[in-house]
Amino acid sequence: MRPHIRAALERSAELTRSNRLVDGMRMGEAAINQATYEEHPEIRQWLTDHADDFTRQED
């Protein structure tokens, strides 16, 4: 996965954790839409591995 796709997914998680779900979803969707077909399996795996990044509470 290209670095800017990963960075956008990480930012999406940050926004979601900060109760900015709509913004987080838009950011994540835009990243996925920019990804190539070959990147999709890696994105799916990243999302599975990092699901708690979207749901854990901020300190």
C-alpha cells in the first residue's frame, strides 16, 4: 500500500476516535477509492489488523 493511502487510513481512524465519524468515513473512503485493485487486499488486512484504532477511547 502506498504511504499516502496508509496515512489517510490512519487519519481516518484518528477522526473517528475523535467523534468525527462522518469526516473519518469520508477520508477513509477517499483513500480506498484512490487505491489500485492490487492494494485492496492489503487495505482489507490493514483495516482488520487496526480495527481497534477506530474504536479505542482517546486519552
